[in-house]
Amino acid sequence: MAVGHSVDPAVWQITFDELMTRIAGRFGRVEPRRTARAYLSGLLSDTERKNCWWLAEHAGHAGPEAMQRLLRTTCWQADEIRDDVRDYVIEQLGHPSGVLIVDETGFIKKGTGSAGVQRQYTGTAGKIENSQIGVFLAYASPRGRALIDRRLYLPKTSWLADAPRCAVAKVPDQAAFATKPALAGQMIAAALDAAAPAAWVSGDEVYGQDPHLRHLLEERAVGYVLAIAGNRRVNLEGTDLPAARISAKVADRHWHHYSAGAGAKGPRYYAWAWARIDADRSGHHWLLIRRNTTTGELAFYRCYAPAPMPLLTLVRIAGVRWAVEESFQAAKGQVGLDHYQVRTWTGWHRHITLAMLALAFLAAIAAAQGPADDRQIPLTMPEIRRLLAVIVLSPPRSIGETLRWSQWRRRHQARAQQAHYQRRSQP
């Protein structure tokens, strides 16, 4: 098979086996351990959908029951494997210039039974939709990027104030309301306590506007570059002014042309300016301003560091924030982060955690590549996943087995359709 020098199926298989061995102790019995391995193999496969039906078919199971039990009732703790994911990513991608990035993503859902679902704004759809919101923490370094933590956002009024609804969705009794920035703070603190090599945190406006999150980072002497809206006020030379008004005062000679990092079409150049703010507080604080040189569109960031920093460093951290968007795209497109068909709190966390583990494995394979050359680009995560599916993880498949699963799926869909019609026809 004529592929690049970085493709070694034997090494990839060993790496996968080592990862499975790493989490084996999280399962008390051999059966769920085997099912978890099959689940991970399915997430990394070229299966069209990554829900229990399709993953069971890929594994050669007679039905989806084992996969469903893995997510619903089998005895294992998703948070323990979440910690394994975080430690694995730190080992494989850890670098002194690493950055922790917080962001949320939406999961479009139908109905009202899925834990945390309600009509709310989600950037996934770009509008208000019936959806769940997950807050995630990503780790990015020169070696790669991956998701290392997750929290399901539970709305206060529609969920936590409705105990019967929470009970049906298996929401733990100890679950308490937390804002998205508070959830981000929990994940950042856990990553720092786990010795994640990161001196910086980045996030969008949801997190930049929260003073409690900024205070937590300053207390731990962790630098941040957090986006804020143009109408947010900052203290400049003793006067509180909106960030947009400060940008209007920047002279032409104070704008600097820097790249925020490589994009799909080359370096992402913007004009940048900065101003020292909050002079009466400890540490060093800046307002960072980004201007699109074509459209003139402005973006603003609150920045902090315990020591003086050059402008170019702040620009680099601002540019790294897009790594979390790329991680969401890869997680949803390659390992089925949003393909689940579970409604409970436990089921959501288990599927999401296993998808994060699959993504971390792809990131580790990508990071282990040899030096790039001029003849071919480095292997991307989509290409690694495709090659894994073809030359490492694909089980033998017979026509009879494929037809049997097609018949099973259509029978199940017919029963579900009949049940829906009966329920809707009731007065």
C-alpha cells in the first residue's frame, strides 16, 4: 500500500492497544471492557453514524443491547476516563507554551426528555434551537490540540427547579446550577491541579465578561486572553470607557500588522493595537484590539499576565483560540461527538467522554508523525481516521450480516413509527 512514511499499521495497532489497556481498569468486568473497545473502534471507523445501532453493526454484534448497556447501566465512571483522557493528552501533546481554551457547543435535539435540553441559543445552528449545551475545555500546543474536559450545562429554571424532570433524566441529586463561566472555571482548575503545562487561558465573550473567572485565573497567576464585546467598559488611566471608544482613539502608527496563526488559506493577518488598563491592580493588564484589514471589523480582548509580555505573545494566544473550534469540527465529523441517541445525564457524559478519547488517540497519532517534507503534507486527523478504519480497525464483513442488520434496523424503525403515530392519535 503506497502511503506516506508516517503510516505504520503495526505501530498504530500497538498504540490503540496501549490506550485500551490504560482504561481497562475502569471497568470491573471483561464484558464491558470488550464492549468499550468495540465502541472506540466504531467511533474511529468509517461507519456512517456513530450511535449504538451502527457501532454494534460495525462490531458484528447481534443487536445494540451491549452498546446501550455500556452507556446506560454498566458500572463505570465517565469522570475517571475523562481524567485518563486529560492525562493522555498532556503526555502526548504537552508543551510549555500550551494553552487551555474554553468554549461551548450545541447538540440539536428533539423532544424535552434529554438532560439539559431546552430552547436556547447555540452557535452550532447560529440561532435559538431546541438543544443541549456542553461546555468544553481544549488543550492546544505546537504538537496538536484535543478536548480534555466537558460539562453539561443544566438550565436553572427549566431543569434544576423541576425535580421530577431531573429524576427521569437521571440527573444526580447533588447537581447544582452553574453558569457556563463557572463550569469553565471548574475544568481549568482541575487541569491546572493535574499539572497541565499551560500558562495561558483563552475563550470567547461568554467567558471574557465574567469577573469571577478572571479573578480565579489571576489568583493562580495564569495569563489569559479573553474576548469581550465592544460595549464592555475597561479602566484606562483612571476612567471607565467602552472598549470600542478606546479603539477609536488609536493613532494609525500604533496599529501593528501581525498574523494570528496559519489558516486554511495561509496566515491570518490582522491589524493589532493594545493599551495598558487596570493600572491599580496587581499584575499586567491590557486591552487588545484586532482589526480586519479588509472589512474594518473590530474584536476586543481583556488580557492579563503576571509579568510583562510583548504584543506578539498576546496576538499568538488570541489566534490559538480557534483550536477549540477545530477540535469541535473534528470531534463531530470524525468520531461522532454529536451522534449519540441517549437522553440521560449518565449516557451523555459516557458517550461524550469516549468520543473525546477517540479524538485524543487521533491527535496522538498525528503528533507522532516524523518531520514533514516537500512532497506531501502531514497526515491530517481525518486522513488518519480513514486509514485506521481501512487498514487497522475494520472487521471482516459479510453480505448476509449486512442485510441482517438492515432488516433489524427497518423493523425497529417501523415499531418506533407505529408507536409515535399511536401516541399522536390519542386525544
